[in-house]
Amino acid sequence: MAFTYTTDFSLPLNQLRFLIQDTQSARPLCSDDELEWLISSEANVYMAAAAACDILVAKSGNVKTRWIGDLRVTLDTGMYRGLATMYRARGAGHQVPFAGGISVIDKQTQQDDTDAVQPRVFKTLLDNQRADQPTPGANNDSFLQVP
């Protein structure tokens, strides 16, 4: 399991490891690949930390006590449940809403994206072949006037 951690908090991986307190290479809780995937799939590092805490709770299952030789370890998943709630609330405040189509380039990019869901109005907009069709590049102001 690959594990890297430094105090360079400009890197999202280090930020995430710090938030979930996975900073000891002797007992890593998650691999670098797992955390990188969370970072790429969540809106921000706080939401990634909340997801990581949820995963750590799930990993522990219902195991409350583990024996390692003569050493007895008691797990408390309540800490990670609390951290997940706190980070999710904090992460929600750091999300930036997106209003697509507010610039010409944004609007054109969205219209050209073949994978994007198209608004229903565009699906049948030009299906009536008997109706006058606007000419691209022409002044279509007369199109809106009633004869």
C-alpha cells in the first residue's frame, strides 16, 4: 500500500490525510490511490474527508474490539462518524454554484458537449418542417413579427 505524507499542505493528498488523521506511515488507514480517487470524485477536500471517514467507519464493520497477540484494541467509530458530519457541513459551505451559459464560450461549450443532457425544449424544437426555419447568420427579427 503506497503511503506518502508531508506537511506540504498545498497538496490535496496531504490536506486529506491531515483531516482524517492518517499521518503515520507505520499504520496507514488508506492508500494514496484510494485518497486520490476520493479527491477526484468529491467537490472539495472537506467532502473527500467526509467520504473517507464514512469509508473508515464501514471498514471497521461491527468490530468493536480486536486482539493483536496479547494486545487488546478497542475501536470507536463514533469519532469518524462525528468527523464525517463536521467535514460534510464544512465542505457544503465551500462549494461554488455553477450557472452554465453565462458567457458565450460557456454556452457554446455546453451546446457542443454531446454527452451533456439537452434541455427538453431543444429535442423537438425544429421538428415541424412546415414552419419557417431561421436562417443561420441572417437577421431573423422578422421571424418574430406577426404579419
